[in-house]
Amino acid sequence: MTELLLALLVIVVLAGVVVLVLRQRSRGKAAPGRVDPLANEPDVYDPHKIGVGDIITYAGIDHVVRGTIVLSEGGTTWREHLLDGSTGRRWLTVEDDEGELEMTLWMRREGTGLTPDGDVILDDKVHRQIERGRASYTAEGTTGTPPSGEVDYADYATADGTGMIAFERWAATQSWEVSTGRSVSRGELTVYHSAPGT
């Protein structure tokens, strides 16, 4: 009888060991499940790496970067990105001004008849010229411009800096394009890069 009990005890202990080993193995193998596609996206993006195909979320609305224009004048370089979303198209300018990041969202204003000559009044606000020049550029994607060339520009702002107007002329024979702008902070935008590692 003792031998029978001893044999049963050995069988129970062996069964317990087998159960523990099987449980450990099943814990080590994670069941295949869904994977977060944005898990490797950095929380903080580099505004200077925004490019064609990226998705930019602003005010809860997704915009696709359709095209990018890289402008250069006197050693200074800045970028203008054409954003296309459900509320229409707008441009995002990204530049460093004396080491400070400046980002501005622009909306085209049609039919104003304005030109960059002296002070400009728009929406009952007086805007004064703050910068003017001629820059060379290259473009990629959809921008509505030639692949490269030169652009005349003039930037205006209200005295308190809340109102901004940009004038651009892509050829001397063209009329001025007029856009109104608003400064945005890095935190107001969420950027999903289309190319890994950017």
C-alpha cells in the first residue's frame, strides 16, 4: 500500500511539474494581436523635416502635404508647404528667424486688389511692410509653380503683430498673390511623416 501511495505521489508531482512547464511556455508566447502603427512615431517632430506626403493635423483636421517650396535669399532658407484638407488649401511656412522657429499658416485671399505699395488696409486693419525681397526657389510635388525660379515677396503686419499679409509674385508679368496669416506654435500641429526615419 505504501508503494502504491508513493507511486501516486510521484505521478501527481510529475503532473504538477508538467502543468507548470506548459504554463510558463504559454506565457512566453504572446498571442498575435493588433500592433499600434504609430508606436515608433516620436512625440516631438522636427518642423524642418516636414515634406510631401506627410499628414499634418491642425485644429482637429488632417491635411496632406501636397507640395513643398524651398526658398533661399542671402543665406537664409525657409520652406512653404501646400496643405490640402477638408476645409480647403492653406500654406504652412517654416523658418528660423535669428535662431527662433517661426511657423505661419496662410490662407489665400482672392479679389482684394491689393499691391505691396505703402501701408495696406485689409479687414479694417492697417498693415505695414516688415520685409521685402526676391528669393530663388525649388519646388517638389504639387505647388502650382515651376520646378524652380525666383519669386518676389513682401510681408506686412499690423502694429500688434496679430494681422499678417504676404504678397508673392512668381513672375514679373503676374499679379500679386495675397494671403493672410496666423502664427502657430509647434504644439498646435501633429505631424505624421510619410517616410520612415524623417
